[in-house]
Amino acid sequence: MWTQSGLWGEHKSSVGIQTSIGEESYLRIHYTQTDRDTEEKKDFDYKIPLTTTPCRYGGKRYWFTCPWYKNGKYCGRRVGTLYKDGDYFACRHCYELTYSSRKTNRRYNMFPLFNVLTLQKRMEDLEETIKRPYYKGKPTRKQRQLEKLGMRAGMSYRQYAEHKDRFM
């Protein structure tokens, strides 16, 4: 039993799953969904086809075949995850779901430059705490940490410099 909140209101649901692996491989899913607003119960019972791909060291990898029809066209994509955004389970393409990384501002590509500035601030703060950079001819722990930060800042700056025409 689960409760789902979505675009179509809140639903209470329970689910049963049955698999068949053989000549016809499928996942049969049957569930009853209760709409909280209208208390209307809907029963669903359908098969989701499974397909396989061979694994590198033997065996098989099972995949779902998306059973959804979008705009009258059968999807049929091979996917590893199905989502329930309405009444049925379908792939993220059919529900037009996206990853949060695709929604980030493209100006965030200037990260190497911001990283340099952040690392320089950390280096300045660390330099203030270093009392003795070397002991018996060897760098102290804080001095080694400062040198690592300097190397990271240099790499980030080089990365920015190589691609700065992309950022402008």
C-alpha cells in the first residue's frame, strides 16, 4: 500500500507483481488505485514486456519494454526503470521526466573559474594558520595541504583558460 501525490491529486494504491521468464517474458502488474478526492477505485492489470541483453561474463540482463502509447504511437523503448506518474507505469521519456542536471543553468559551466576563486580563499585562510611551513627540512601537514590546494587551483585555472571562449 502506498500514497502518491501528483498532478492528478492524491491516490491510495496497492500492487501485486508476477513475472514470467521463458518464451514470453513479461512482468504482470495488477493494482487497485483509489482516488482520494472522489474515492473512486480503479483496477489495473496489464503486462509489461521484458527483453534481455547478454552480459559480458555470461548470463542475461533483463530490461523493461515501455508499454506506453504516447500520441497514438507505441513507445517500446528498452529501459531499466519505469515510473508511475498517472495511472500507468511508463518510461521517463513518455512522461517527459528529466534529470535535475539537465535543468541547471549552463552558465554553471564556468565552475572552473569559481573553483579557482574558492580555492584561493581557502589557501589564504590556511596560510594564516601555518606557523612553520617546514620541520627538519620536510613540509608540515598544513604546508602539504596548501601545496595540494595550489595544484588544484592551477588545474582549474588551466581548465578555464583552455575553454574560456566557450564561457563568454
